[in-house]
Amino acid sequence: MHLQLVISPSHFVDRYGRRVLTDGGQPGMDGKEDVGSTTEQYRNLVAAAVYANCEHLDNAQLDEIIAWVQLYKSK
């Protein structure tokens, strides 16, 4: 028996536990569209792109995307 996790916008939370997507998967703080600082809005756009596009990718493709994002992390 294989259980599959259903990923919903409510799974996308920041380090403080605040939602970064609306119920419809659009960017927004605390589930409200067009809310948040400039950097929060950029981060929420990335979260929305992940939610909208990553469901059909395989693990290798997801690993590639993770590696690209890690290029931007400070060392």
C-alpha cells in the first residue's frame, strides 16, 4: 500500500509558521493576497511557482532545482 501526500497551499509556511500562499496557491501572507514586505513577496512568488509546477517533476529534477536555489545561500 502506497500513501501519497497531497500537498496543499497550507503546507507552505515560513519559519514563524505563517502561511505564504492563499488557499488558491497565490502568493500572500497569512493566506491574504498582496500582503508582506518586498522580500516576503519575492519569497512567496517562489513558493507559488513551486506549488504550481513541482508536482509532476521527479526527484532528480527537484534536486536540480534545490541545487540552483542553494547557489543563492550565503556561506
